[in-house]
Amino acid sequence: MARLSDANVGVAREIIGRLPRKKSAMIPLLHLAQEQDCHVTENAMQHIAELLDVTSAEVLGVASFYEMFKFEKIGTYCINVCIGISCHLMGGWELVEHAEHVLGVKDGSTTDDGMFTVEAVECIAACTEAPALSVNYRYRHKVTSEDLEGIITDLRAGKLTDEIPPHGTLARVRQRTPSNWTGNGKTAQEKVDSL
């Protein structure tokens, strides 16, 4: 999809209306764009820039700073295996290699069926629980090769769909602003209407 859908523009305006400055909504709107298309498109970044009264370069600068934002289509399930120093010492690279072997892809690649992308990533802040990985940013700790195979098997069988949504889904419940909420002396609806 080229830009945010009409429904997502409504969500974007609500998010913007909750915040003291439009620019503060940049990361939530990038998440919204990624949820819509499973990655952040150039047209979505342009649209976000228009909504926030900033340049496309500013949006790209923020989006490219964070590993979680993807700029091309990836698998339904993105397996990020930590290779930070603690995970490295406890077998992180071995998990990456095992994932490559089990899925038949190299680090940074997606399976032919579009189901899995494997990525070696720097520290995911679970150093005391090494080796660690995440699947669509849902974390697993002290992972063995057998655990990894079990996760892949369960994902293929649809056994983890309640726990791990498709990539791009940040949360299953969207925060809403009560219509009587006031910020800077205006109700949420007044702020949205003024955008």
C-alpha cells in the first residue's frame, strides 16, 4: 500500500491528538505503517511527514535508527537471534547457524514460503538469560537448539498465534483516548479536529 489507509489516517490523527507536539507521534506512526504493510514504505514515510509537518528525511532518519523498522518485506515471523557479548559467549552464533540450517536460509534472508526471516542482532537486553532470541519481538531466554526447533515447529503448526502475532503487529489492543480527556485545555476530539 502506498500511503496510510483512510482508517489508519484516523488512528494517526487520534495518536497525534494525544501528544503535546505532532513530532512526538513519529515512532507510533512508523509502527502503524509497519503494522499496515509489514514494513515501512517510502510512501508511508512521506505520508507520515505530511501528517507531522516534518520532512521525509526526518522520518527516514528516525526509522533507520531503530532495528525494529523494516524497509522491505520480511517473513511473517522474524526470528532475531542475539549475538551480543553474553549471548555470543553462551552460543548465540550457534543458534544463528542452527536456524540457518533448519530453515535453509542465511542470516538476513527469508524462507521461500515467506514464513520466516532470520537475523543475527546485537544485544536485546537479556544478558543474564543468554542465549536469547525474539520472534516478532516476543522474547525467549536460555534458548537451546532444541528449543529453537520447537519454536519453529510450533509456529508452522499455528500453535503460537495467540502469543506471537504476525510481524508488524505491535500490540493486539490499541490505546484509545477518552473523548472527555483534556490536554492543553482541549478535549481529544477538539485536538483531532484541529489537525
